Amino acid sequence: MIVCPSCNSSRIAHFRLDSDWGYGGDWYEANERDDAGYTPDDIASFDENERPDISCKVCCACGACFD
């Protein structure tokens, strides 16, 4: 059984977003560009908002996202 690592709930859902058909959302760096060691490909993907496909588990109780 899958449980949330944050609150130990077993109310877990699977979330998948395919960037080819998913709409909305933002894609940008969480750290300062000069300090984080982002690659040129990372920077280009941020600048063009080229989001990756996302697949994760989401806790229905607390909203935590995890793999």
C-alpha cells in the first residue's frame, strides 16, 4: 500500500500531465540561475516554458506530491 511520506495517509492518487496535450502551468527556475548550476538546456527550457511530462503521486489528505 502506498502511503504519504508527509502525513502517512493512504488516500493517494496518481497524477500525470503530458506536456504535449496538457494546458496551463508555469516552468521556471526555483533557484538563482548563477548559483544552481543549471545547464544551457535547462535555461532554454525555462525561457521557452517547455515543461516536462510529469507523473507523481498526490496525497488527497495533505496535497503533498511525491514519487
